[in-house]
Amino acid sequence: MVGYCLNFNCMMARDVLKYYSDRRVVSEILDYCRMRWVAAEAKSSGEKRIFFRYWSRNGPPLSFKDEASFKRFLESHVWINVRSFYGSINIYSVLNKREDLEDLDNIIGCTPIWDVDGSLSNVKLTLDVARIIVSFLESKGVCKSIYLKWSGRGLHIHLHENAISKDVLSKVHPLDVAYAIVEYTISKCWDKIRDIVLKVSNLDREFKVENKIDIQRVFTSPLSLHREHDIVAVCFKPNEIDSFDISWTNPSSFKHNMDWRVYVDGEADELALEAYREVGGYIPKMGLKSKHSKPTKSLLSMAISIPAISGHIGRFQTMALLQAARYYVLRGDIDKAKSFGLNRAIFYAWAKYYKPKYGFSRKRFEDAGAIRGKYNFDSLGDEKVPISSSGYYVIGDVVQTPDSFDREIASKISSVVPFNIAWEAAVDYVKRFSKETLESQQEFYKRVYEPVRDNFVKIIQEYVAFKKFMEDKK
């Protein structure tokens, strides 16, 4: 085989065929692509990419059952210089005819994959971003079922599809699970990713971290050649990130970890349900239908021991509850959290009432007590709030005490749902957001409070259902 050429395509057609005659290579491609819809890409001299996704013009979906079928495809397409192989994110029950691809209920698994589109000019940045995503997954108890695959200029982070149990997949469609996990993780990691990417100025192309989960999506198979570069898609585990070197991708001497097959059944169940509760799934967004089209109903139906919640929690109470939960998550003092929550609810109610008439001045309103020398400021992130000598917060010369919160907020919420359940749900909900979001007054209002201010009862219902489900699993 020709020498290793990192930055351009120098392998001839005969070299590519020789590479794909290696039994190790064929075995890895077959194992990964088993029951996946395969795409093969041919070398192109123009801008248009050439893909093959069916055995023939009117034939069945391209898939490989064994080594013989793989060789048969190569031999029958030798004239177009097949270069790369991809496998669908979906795993199908059967792939005998094209109609099988249209049946959502034929999808029995789906691989959550994060696409980190980097640059060969800064491999370190790509690996740094991978560490952030892997660290988040590990914080959620997902450790042994993760593997990474260098795909060309960047990498793909895979969560083995079997890390989500059949029990969860019987309630939420596999495509929905994969979409939710990837989207949820990116949203949680985005602040950290953005911070490190903004510090880099020597990239030769745009750096992206994307959720590309969709029904026809394919990703590069392990040990496939890249479509342009003489690079092999090699897999490695999280504990190898620090030692990874681009030389591992040399087609003539690649270093590849076959432990991409390793997983722990159900390891990602809790993450899957948590992610789905927050961001929802792919199928409803696309307006598609399957027997899982309304998985939220299935999840809520698990809470059979909890009476249906009737009634509505007002915006004032929702604001106070979420602000208290925000304080508690950041600082952990329940009494001061109650004081802070009621204080902020009063503040926003005042702002809404007076702004149209007099022109809202937050500084004038909040600083009034401090200007007279009565109170000091306490800061929660970028938000400054007057605080009394008792340690509780104050507005308009009135101290907001825990008892005041119980009387004005907790008692009214209790008329709809037991307050302890609402409190647990609020803390659980707030914990989904980054510290940076919680410490920003504007971000908290826009991203945490505003989306649920009129339907927080739904968040409580979903929390109860999830808690019941996890208790039943033990």
C-alpha cells in the first residue's frame, strides 16, 4: 500500500480494494452495519457526491448479511471506485424491501451520535470538546457504553444503542430516544463548548457540534476510509482520549479499539427518560406516526398511584417556586431560598404592573432601601437583591420570610398538588440547566421560567411519572 497521506487523497482504486480485502476491516464493517441501512460512497471528481443505498435501481435497501454479500457489492461496483461505507443510525427488524424503511415500527434501535465537525489543523480542540460531552454522560452514570470514532476532520461520539433497555424502548420510540439524548446533552454542554471554541482563532473551517439525528441519517462505519482523506475511521474509548494521535488513522497501520461493542444494558435509561422529558422526540416534531406516537401518555400512565392533577398554578406562584428552587440548587439553604423566591416573584409582579405607567427602573426600585442605608446587597450570579440583617431578602421595606412564602406560595400550590411534590419537581427541573444559566437573571427568565410559566403542572406530572418509573425498576 502507498504511504500515509494525511491531507489529500492519494490512494489509487487498487489500494482501496486491497484495503477492503483485509479480513479485520470487513469484520468490523459487517458487525457495525448488521441490520443497518448501508450507504456506499464512490470517489467523485466533481462537487456532487455519489451514493449507493440500494442493491439496484429498483432493488431492496443496501445491507450486508455476511462477508460474501460485502464482496459481491464491491465486485459489482468496482467500476465506480467505492471509497467509503456508512451505516444508518437506525437498526431495523427486517430489511427485505424498500417499504421496510417507511415503517417506523420496524426500527428496533437507534444509536445516539454526536457529530463533532472539527479541523485537522486543531485536533486538540476536537478532543477537548469530546471530553466535555463524555464528562457529562459519565456524570449521568453512562460510562461503559460510550465510544468515539475519528471520522476524518472531526469525530463522532457514540452511545451504544443497547445501553437503552427494551423496557424504555417499549414506551418511547428508539428514534425519539436518540434525538432527545443528543439534543439534551448538547444543550447542557453548550456553554462550556462555546467558551473553549471562542478562544481558538486558527481554524481553517467552521467548528460545529450538531444533533444530526433524523430518520435517514447515516454515519461512517468503523474502519471505513474517509471519502476525501486517506484516513481510517478508527474507534477508541474515553480513557484513550488523552493518548489519541491522528497517526492512528493511517490506513496501512491503523490503531483501532474493537471494544466499541461493549455496553451495559440499561445504563442510559435514566438519561434517556430525563432527556425525553425535557426536549421531546424527533417523531412528533416531524409529524410522523407510529405506535409510539404519543409516548408522553405512556409515561404519564405509569403514575397510576398519583391522582390526576386538576387545577392551575398561577404565574406568581410559579415564579416564586422556580426562583426558590434556583436559589436552593445554587446555594442549598431552604429558608433563604423561600425568602429569595417570594422576593423575586414580588419584584417581577411590581415590574409588570408599573412599567407601562411610569417607566420601569429596576435600580430605583431595588436600591431604595440600600440608598437609605438600611440594607446591604446580596448577589446571586448577576442579580443583586437587598437583604436584611436577619439574612432574609427585602423589598419595599418588607422582609420576605419563609413563613411568608409558605402562606403566599406553598399554601396556594397545595390546593392543586401537594407542595412537597411540586417542590421536588421544581428542583429537578431547575437542575436541568447549567450553572451559567441559573446565575443569569435574563437567561433564567427566558429559558427556565418563561417556557413553563403557564403549564408547570405538566412538569410536575412528568416528574411524578418518571419517579414512579424509576422506583418500579429497582
